[in-house]
Amino acid sequence: MIREVFMPALSSTMTEGKIVSWVKSAGDKVEKGETVVVVESDKADMDVESFYEGYLAIIIVPAGEVAPVGAAIALVAETEAEIAAAQKQGAGAPAAAAPAAAAPVPVAATASVGLQQNVSRQNGRSIVSPRARKLAKEFKVDLNSIKGSGPNGRIVAEDVEAAAGKAQPAPVQQPVTVPAAPARNMEASLSVPCFRVGYTITTDNLDKLYKQIKSKGVTMTAMLAKAVAVTLQKHPLLNACYVESGIQHRADINVAVAVAMDGGGLITPVLQNADRLDIYSLSRSWKDLVDRARAKQLKPDEYSTGTFTLSNLGMYGVDKFDAILPPNQGSILAIGSSRPQVVANEEGLMGVKRQMQVNITCDHRVIYGADAASFLQDLAKLIETNPQSLTL
């Protein structure tokens, strides 16, 4: 697989970035989490790390040049055999042309393009905070003469003040109240024009399959995530999100699942590329994610890169509920408990079937009611008539 490395948005106001230096060269092996390039934003120089393992096949935007946020700056090949194909693909790519849907996006959204930022590395170059740079100019201090006291040698404001003899006594700290990040996210989500659609799904065949493969470590959460991911292949709009320039489509289907944390709160571990993994690998990944989530050991890309979210309260006996849309996503599916229900078939005969209520919340700027209804219809068809396909 060949992946594009995009110019990330390192701040909410950034519209373009300058390539300071490439830490890796074309053909070099790249490990997940390893720095590949240093980017100069409108605020500071920052290291950019890869979310993926592979080979840096070709550099599209060389050091010293500028590219808009969202533009492809390099290509990473998953295997050595794909390097030549990636180089051929990249050779014809315009150096600084951003995709049509690309636009300045919040820093939290840059994870969806396969990058994360880290301001603490130096890579042979002085890393200076914006305030320190401003003070150095004001006090006429040579930054090259200062040894930074910040993380990994970063020059901070206190270093400049000390060098200029202007060090200030530490202010008396006053108690402050800091709003929790989840609360801020909820407030942002509540400003989005949303609508909700409900659907009843019969789960008899899914429950039967679960009993057959449960002993192999398969979880119901993994089965539902897999069913949603497979259905999203047919409905890519449900996997998209809204950005200032319009609708941003995602190549990967990353299903986030809400998990309650001990002591309160929740986190949403992400099953990345859930549509491509088999049900057994998906279940193992889910167990590992949950264990590390409750131990507070998840990496940012393991809880912030979801493109579609599931919230399941069925284990609490909840019949149905509505979920709040997460930031940077277009949809979230709320799943209630599967219960025996007396229903009539097409011939009018009564019988008992297990059914669950699901309710999808969608961003109306991206998705319309018919889109959501069609998605739920296909999801129900998969679960009710062909759940065995989830094991293929």
C-alpha cells in the first residue's frame, strides 16, 4: 500500500508550512512514531512523526519549499517492492497542489492523514518557543548563545529572560478552574446541525454466530465494529466529516468505540482499518486497546483517529438512546440492548425474535436523512441475513 504524507495543520490558523529539513531520505526505512520531517508553521518549528511503518519512497516537496496544508509532501510505501511504483506515482504529482477538499483543519484532525506532531525534538536545530523568539528580539539576545532548558533543549521564555538579566520572580499561583477536554468537545459538537434516525435490527443470526466463535476470543464489540466497517465501504459519505472548505472524505475506515473508564469519563479506542482486518485479529486488537486504555497507556493516534464511532449501552439493559456527535466526525451509532420481542411475520403469524434498537446521529452538513437510512438498512441486512460474511 502506498500512503501520502500530507502537510499537517500544526495550529488552528496555519494555512501553509515550510519544510525546514527532511530527517529521512528517499528509500529510508521509516518506523511508526519516528520523525521524518521538520516543518515550520506560523508559530514554531515542529517535528512530524509517521503513524505508519514503511519506506519513504519519494519526497515531493524538498527542504526549503512551502506547501499548503493538506498538500502531499511525500509518499510512503508499505514494502520495498512498492517503492518504484510510489516513485512513479510521485514523479507526476504537483509539488504544492493541495487536494480539492484540503483546508486548514484543527490540529486534532491531522491524525487522520497519518501524521502527529512533536515539539520537543531538536534534530540539530535550535527549537525556540514563539514567546522566547519575541523576547530575544526585544532584549536583543542572540539565541545561538543560549542553551535551552525546555524539553530536549528547547529554548523557552525563561532562558531568554535569564540571558538578558530580566528574569522575573515566579508569580504566586492562584487556584484556577480548567474545563475538561470532553466538556469542550461536547460544547463544540452541540453547535453542529445534527439529525437522528432509528432502526430495529433482528439479531438472532448474529447471536447464533457469536455463540459459535466466542470461544475463539471473538467479542460482540468486534463483530458490531466489523459489521459497521463493512457497511461503510458501501456508504463512504457516512465515514466523511465537515471541514471549512466542504466535505472531507477519508480513505481509511477507523471505527472508534466508546469505553467507560474506572472513576468516570470515557475514551474512544480506535480499531484502525476495521474493514480490512479479519474478525479474530480485530477482537485481539480490541482486547489490547481496552486493556491499555484502562491502564492509561494509549497513544494519541489510538484514540483520536476515529472516522466513525460506536456507543454501545446494551450491556446495561438500555433499550435505546441518542449519542452526541464527536468532533471531526460525521456520524455516531448508538446501540441498545438485544431483547426477545413478539413480532409478526409477513403471513401475520406471531413469533419471538431478538431485536435491538440502533440510533444514528449525523452531521446534516454532510449527510442527509436518506443517506443515514440507506446505511442502516444495509447494516441490518448484513446482520440479519449474512453475518457469516464477517468471519471471511
